[in-house]
Amino acid sequence: MDNVLTFLIPGLIAVVIFAIFIKMSLPTADAVSIEERLQTFAERPRSLEEIELEQPFNERVIKPMVASLMRFATKLTPSQAAEKVRTQLLLAGNPYNMQATEFTAMRIVVGAILLVLSGAIALFLLDLAPIQKLLVPLVAGAIGYLSPSFWLGRKIKARQKAILKTLPDAIDLMTISVEAGLAFDGAMQRVADKWNNALSLEFQRAISEMRVGKTKRDALREIVARTGVPDLSTFVASIIQADQLGVSISKVLRVQSEQMRIRRRQRAEEQAHKAPILMMIPMVFLIFPATYIVILGPSVPKILQAFGGT
């Protein structure tokens, strides 16, 4: 029980810290207008100390501490590691508008707090061996440092799965729209207007980039870079090649639509084949023991009595 509390209490604190970082990353909705601020300054002359004290605690204390911590994390993080974090945040859809420095700082803070708290609990509250008192804070600190990365990885997988699920329907709609007379850009806009998911948001962003002067090829390739979905990469490559060679877009969309439906059916069949293997785990550890108890349970006392009598 003590070992469970050793990791449970710091884990709860880590969740609270993680929520605070997420809250601070969100934009504030109660921003004061410029007229109100000018009116406040025009009422009477105030010192800089009074103006600073009127700021909320979050603005006066928390954000400067986080900013200094982010600068410290930037110095400690190699450029390759920072670029990898930026790529992961991009694949996850930039959750909560979090930057790479903020994410690195969050990992350091959570790991350090878990290290200190678990070390204090193991040292003063639990009766452990010296080697255990050393291992517990190290393991807790490592868990705290790596847990944001696990969370980010789950966000990436969930986003890619959602894009992969909606891609065949989106290509079907684009095929119908192009065959009805719309251009490829208009078909993308139709998908963006019809749905509100990760794929439609990416299409809307690509359309906005093309409107400000970016070429269609670059805008489509950046969709692949922001998502990392192989099926979407194949689709974009086909569209770019058709645009360069002058092939009919409607024919390419029709072929891609059929291929996407085939791949979706193959993935469903693959998951269906995995189901019996996955069902073996609860059957062996949960269903079979309960069945054996119900069937063989009444005979156990008689068997023990028989062997005891002999």
C-alpha cells in the first residue's frame, strides 16, 4: 500500500501541474479593450508599482516564471531534439497552441516536481531500504519527464486515425463535386464546409495558403507534412502528378476513391482477424477461471474430504 501511495500522490500532483500548463497556454477571453485601458490611465496618474500590482497573480508571477523556465529549457535542449518536438506538435495539430519550448519546460517541471515529492515521501513517510529510497524518486522523475511525451504520442495517433477514417468519404465527395463541374480547389472547399474534423481543417488551411499566393503543389505537400498519414500522402502525390501531366482530375479522384475504399475494407478485415486473438486474453484470465469455479467448485470439498479420509 505504501508503494502505491508513493507513486499515486506525485502522479495526481503531476496531473494538476499538467492542467495548469494547458490552462496557461489557452488564450484569455477577458481581454480589456484599448479604450478601457486608456480611460483607466486617464483617471489619475499611477506609478508602475500600482499598475503591476493590479495585474492578476497569473500575469505577475506564474507567466514570468514559466518564461524564464522556457528560456532555460531552450538552452538545455539540442536543436535536433527541439526540431523533433516541433514536428511532433505539428503532427498532433498544435494542441492548445503549445510551442516546443513550452512543451519542453512542462516536461522538466513535471519531472522535477515528481522527483522532489516522491523523494520526500520515500525519505520521511515510508520505511524503505536505502536503495529503494534512491530508486523511487528516480523512477518517479523519469515517469514525470516522459509522461507528456506519451500524451503527445497518443494525440498524434488519434489525429492520424481520425484523418485516415474520414479520408475515403472526403475523396468521394471531392469526386462527385469535380464531376459536377467544380474545380479541385472548390471540391476541397466543399469538404471543408461540410465537415469539421482534422482533415477538413487541413483542407481549409491549404485553401487559405493558396489564396495568399502559395502554389497548389506546396500547399498540398505541407498537408502531408502536418499529418504524416501514408494514404493521404499517396493521394496528394497522385493529384500533384496529375496536375503536372495534365491528366483529368476527375479520373484520378475516381481511381483514388476506389483504392481508398479497398484499403478501408482491408483494414477492417485485418482488425476482424485480430479480434479472436485479442479475445483470448479476457477469456483466459477472466472467463475461464470463473467457469472452472462454477463447475468444479462444488466438487472441491468432496475431493478434499476423500483425500483427507485416506
